[in-house]
Amino acid sequence: MKKILFSLILTLVTVQLFAQDNGVEMADKMRTDGKIYVVVACIVIILFGLLAYLFSIDKRLKKIEKENPTKN
């Protein structure tokens, strides 16, 4: 039931995003000013930072799991 509800919510969100027409004009304006590259660079930096953080957490978690093996 949760999966169906979640899928329905995501579908409604995407429909709402398609209804916005002024986004293309804003992107064209930012592209002509050269600011779109700054936005893309910021997004890429943030994503790389998040990925590095997740990999460091995974590495630490694996180290902890090796030190303390659980009994099954």
C-alpha cells in the first residue's frame, strides 16, 4: 500500500513540474548570461561531497563490522 501511495505522490509531483512553462525562459536567460554553468558547478560539487561522505561512512562501517563480528 505504501509503494502505491508513494508512486501516486511522485506522479502528481512530476505532473506539477511539467506545468511550469517559465523555467525554460529562466534557463535560457541564465545560459546567455553564463550563470547556468555556476549553478551546474555548484550542484556537481554538492553531489560529489555527498558521495564522498557516503563512501567514508561506508568505509567506517565496514571497519567497525570487521572489528566486532556478530554471532549468528
